[in-house]
Amino acid sequence: MLLLNRLLPTLFLCLTCGLAAAADPVADKQNAAAKPAVKPLKVLIISGGCCHDYKQQQKLLSEGIAKRAHVEFTLYYSDSTGTNTKFAVYDKENWAAGFDAVIHNECSSDVKEPAFTQRILKPHAEGLPAVVIHCAMHCYRDGTDEWFKFLGVTSRGHGPHYAFTAQNMARENPIMEGFGASWKTPKGELYHIDKVWDTATVLAHAERQAKDPNKQTLDAVIWTNQYGKGRVFGTTVGHYNEEMADPVFLNYVTRGLLWSCDKLNADYLKTYNPADDKEPAGPQPTPAPEKGLGK
């Protein structure tokens, strides 16, 4: 009993110190700082072609995503505004070397050379993740279905411009977290989807305006696809800058990009605060050389 009485003060002191250390906010911050940061994904955004404000859209995409995820961007932009815009970035066989993913936000329906299409698709079929946005659905109509297989959907046109409501069809899918049951776009141009390929999974659709109220046509607006070894995330939303600037759009595109890279997790997601929209996103994107990338 005498020995126990002598040991009790020492045991109490050790317990008190241990609890204090566990509750020490400074120590917690030091431990968090000591945790190694993830290596940012290196992503190429290709923008340009017909009918859209691609110069501004590349900025909306790169800055908006960088505030939400650990991603560094290289921007390849063409100021050509024709449907025959042919991007020099694709001239080299290994045009995508060094990138973890590519965002295709381009519009080149009248580039119709199958060999050129195949050069674009080769790294994706071999496993390079992709995000395809809006008019990417209307590119490279070369007489084959290969570009459509890559996208996961076939679309050849759209209806009048109007804001539409995207209905969430996959509430449990992590890409759609925070989306809610539905989202009404601030503006819109709903693409008509003629076919959803067997390799694709629709996450959201919208109802097409019709003269006959008894006739309902639903068009996919958000989906995932598997093309060869590569994951593809797609959305037809994005004609207007107001759509791309919307937090709902940026949230689900960010999550879709991370999903395509198999990095949709807490390590790669940043804690996003809407107030961050008033601050720089971090390191600025790197403009790509005009004559392309690769070796």
C-alpha cells in the first residue's frame, strides 16, 4: 500500500500530460502539416473551335476545378472559330505524354479524317482518363462510330436554347454527391442523345421540350463511360459561360474528373468555400505551346 501511494502522483502526472498532449491544437496542426501532400494531377484542357466562348471557358474550368481539387492545368487554346478547327496539339503521336487526364472542350465537327481521330483516341483507349464537355459530343464526324464509342453517347444535334432541369438518376454515385435531386441550369442548350452506348452509365438526364405534351423524350446530360482501358466522364451542359461558372456544374465536373483518374477521395478533394471564388486558385495554368505537345 505504501508503494502504491508513492506511485499514484507519478501515474496522475503521466495521465495528465498525455491528455494535454492529445488535446493540444498546436500539436494537431503540426501533425497535419507533417502529413505529405498528394501529388497534384496534371491535366490538359483543350479548348477551341466553333460556337462558344472557349477563351473564357478554359479559365472558368481551370480556376474552378483548382479550387476544389489538387489539380494543375496546362491550357491548349485555339482561337479558330470554325467547325473545321484542327488542333495542332494532336499532330504528334504521343501528344498526351506527361498528363494524368485530358479535358476535351472543343468543337470540330468537320474534321473528318479517321486517322486523325484515331491518333486522338489512342492514348485514351490505352488508359488515359478523359472529360468530355458539351460540343465535344459533336466533333470528328469521320464516318465511323469510334468517337461516339469514346464519348459513350451519340449526338448529332440540339434543340432551341432554354434553361432545363437535370434530374439526378444516381443519387448514390459519389460523382453526384451534393448535386441534389435536380438542378436547373441558368441557361442551356440541350443536346439530343440518339444513343447511349452499352459501356456508359447515365447519371442525370433532362426532358426535351416537345410540342406534344404527351410525348416525353429524356436526354442524358451527365454520364460515365469506359473506353478500352480509359475512364471517360461526360456532360452535355456547358454551352454558356453562366453554366460553367455555376458551382453545381464545377462541383460535379471536378468530381467526374477525379473519378476518371480513380482519385475521387478526401486526399484529392479540397475543402471548398464559396468565398474562395474571390481569391486566386493557386498556381496559374500553363499555356501550351502553339505547335503542340509531346516529343
